[in-house]
Amino acid sequence: MQTQNNDYTDKLGCADALLKILESNKVKHIFGHPGEQILPFYEALRKSNLKHILMRHEQGAVHAADAYSRVSSNFGVCVSTAGPGAMNLVMGVAAAFKDSVPMIVITGDVPRHLKGKNVLQNMDLNAVFEPITLKTFYIENAEQGVQKLKYALELIQKNKTGPVHLNFPKDVLEEQVDIEVINKSIEYPFKSLLDEMGDAKKLIEKCNRPLILAGAGIIWAHAVSELRDFAERNSIPVATTYPARGVLSEDHPLCLGMIGIRGTDAANFAGKNSDLILALGCKFSENTKIGVGKGSIIHVNPDENILYGDLKIQGDALTFLQQLNSIKIKNTVKWLSEIGKYRRSYDIKTSYEELPIKPQRAIKDILDASENSITVTDAGTLTIWITLLKKVIEPSSLIFSGGFGPMGYGLPAAIGAALAAPDRKIVLITGDGGFQMTMQELAVIAQENIPILICIINNCCLGLIKQWQDIQYSEQFEVELENPDFVAIAKAYGIESKRIELADNIYKTVQKAIKSNKPFLMEIMVDPQEKIPLPQNLI
């Protein structure tokens, strides 16, 4: 064990202690960008076994940590300095918060004696992070820093998920802390589900048309196999929210697909006609509620602030499902037969041969040629095409920031996904607008030689906004893009690249790029006039 001073064999530097705790929690990668006020942390990081990924912008660091968390089903870690560095994290932290992605966010700050004074880079960071994190802590001494990090880990691993922010003044990071403080466990109170289980079992045993609505909390609770076993044992159909797609394979006979505004006919029929929805680890967003009828709802979620429905149970999905082993469900054959009359996938034409290439044809060919890959996407029309065209077989194989939807998520998220799953192929499908928000992260892909296939769907405009302008105002304004040569930019970073203008070249180029196991960028020129289909009328 390293110490910062041989005279203090029973002590460790605060920054070293933080890294020791992260290492003991199976952290392997930290995403960040250094600066003056976080330098003690970086000095400790230099001597640690953790791998630091130098992102080119702090927003990229958070998005990378976000996707790293989603793919690994663990938590991500990102770090920045004070002032502008910390403020650049805000976009990504907000995105992680909206999707309840577990994450540790560490920022440096000015030394304590300068706090609140008009000095360089000083501002109230905790006030900024307060509405977009589960908790934000201003750390006043090294011992408190250790305790708060351990508290944060207990919180996001055993209860609520989402980002937790710890703000360390530079001089606190340099303080010594007793080793016994590092090794000391903390007590975190958890609410038991036992009080509500009796009522839940009665509702479940009484219902005739049950539906499981699965959210991403199934993934964070590590309850994917329990969900499948419970659904199969009782023949209960399963619909999912967007981030939970794949928790039950979408080719499974009990999986109805996604519910809500872009939901399948089967999922929305079941949601509107079920007499009991068992909602596990999900949020009832406005898009989800569109597919929900007047049946009873049992909602299980660790976050008491979002509980909804008739029986609200604060807790995790794994514990809840484990307590339903002896439940007796009525025969659902008739109910499943009713649902079976409705489509569980989307009927989207993709067999276009004319030029320019239709975006749906391009995306379908990419998805078909990279069938077993993890797909990462960005904001815009391309994400809707992917939603409609991709069948998700595994959880955490379609990565997208759904609750906040920032442009620029895709490229850094692909980096995080690739590092979380080094044995999987990573395919990023992004737009020309979103790509330019964070395209500096190509430097990371080149430097680390990360074998990501980047597919830019280039329609030379902000396609989704353009379509909304056409619908709402009948005129277009400030949505046309004069793009750079993306192929040349990739080559400048030492990344092989190719521009595609013929549809027949897409499939074989994707396959070749994936087999190369090297970074590769494809720019696919598509029809700028093609529009996404509007949401269908719900049943």
C-alpha cells in the first residue's frame, strides 16, 4: 500500500484513498480531463492501477462514463477540474440523471481558504449539480471525502441509481486520512419490501390480464434472468420502456416490444387493456403513459419520488421478483391470444434502390451487417429509424440517451461502450449534426486504437428539426448544414474512412470494417428530403 509520507505509515493521501476505494469496487477505467484544482487526484491516479482515458472535452468524459455504465451494468466514473471543467460536465450529468445511470462524478475545486471569494474558477458547483444528481457533496476534509464516496457507492449500487457528485477542494485532496477510516464500513438504511408484498400478491393473483412493464431498473438490479423466469413460469407478457429493450429478447414469444409513443401495436394494446400492470424498475414518462390504460398498477422502483399508480413499492426489482416465487397466476392463454392479433414489430419499407440513398435503407443495411454488435446512437431522425428497425435481442445492446437526448452523445458513448465490452463489436450510428458536437473525441479513438465503426448518416441538415419546422411553420430556418469533409477529418486522425453514395456498398463495407477490428468511419450520403413516419394512432 502506497503512502504519501513514510512518517505516516497508518495514513494515506485523500486522493490515494479515493482510488483505493474505487479499485476495490471493480473500477477499471476513469474518464476525464485534468486541470489545476484536480491535480492531486491525477498524481494519485498516475501511481494507481486504474486506466485513465483522456477525453478531449469534459462532456465527452461524462457520456463515455454513462455508456460504460450502461454496457457493464456497473457504474461509471468521470473527473474534471473546477470552474469551466466542471461546468462542461453538466450536459452529460443531466443526461445520466434523466436516465438514472449510476455514476460517480468527481470535481476539483479551489482550496478551502479561497472558497466563496472572487478568485479564478471559483463558483458554487454544488448548487449547479444539485438538481441533476441524486446527491452532491462539498467535501470539507479527507475523512468526510472517504465517507461520502463510500456512501455514494452504497446508494447507487444497492438503492437508487443515478449520478452522485463529490466536489473536492484541492487542499482536501492533499490531506492525509487514517487507513482505518478507509476500511471502516458504513451503514446505509434500506427500505424493506415486506410490508407491501401481501397487497401486491393479492392483486397479482386476482388479475386476469396481467402485463409486466419492464424498465432499465431490471438491468441495474441485475434481475434480467429473474424477470425472464417469472414471466415464463407464469406466462405473463412483457412490454418494455426504451432503455430496457432486450431485457427479454424481442424474439421471445412473451415479449411484446416497446410500449408508448413509438410502441408496437401489441405492447400498446396490452397496456391499454390489461387489468394489472406490474411496472418494474421503470419511469412512467409522458411517452410511456400513452400506451397505458385504466387497469391497476403496481409500481416497484427504488426512487420514491417517481412512484406511480395504485400500489407504490419503494424497492429494487430483484428483491421484489425473488419474493414472488410462490405466487399463483390465473391461466393467461385467452389473454395472450387476444394480444397475438396485434403486430410486435414495425412494418417499415427499406427496399429502396433509387438515389439519393434513403436513410432507412442505409440504417437497415448497417443493422443487418452488424447483427451481433452493440449499437450506439445519437439524437435525431436516425434514432427513430433505429427504434423502428432494430430488433433488440440482449439488454444493453442498444445504447441511447433517451430521457434527455443530447446531440453529441454518440461518439464518446461509443468509446465508453467499447471499453466496457472489449470483446464486443461497437457500431455507432450518428448524424452529421450530432457528430460535430463531439467529433474531437476521434482523437481518443485513434490514440487508444479503439475498433469502433462510425457510421455518419449525412443528410446535410438537422433533419428532425427541419421536419418539425415543415409541420408546424411550413418554412425552414437555420437547419441546413454546410458540412466539412468527414472522411478527410477521420484520415487526419489516422482513422481509415470511406464515403458511401451507392446503397449496394453499405452492407459489404460494414462487414469489412467490422472484420478489420480497427477504427473505421463511413460517411453515408442520404436523401435530405426523407421524413420519419409520425407516431401511429394508438389503439
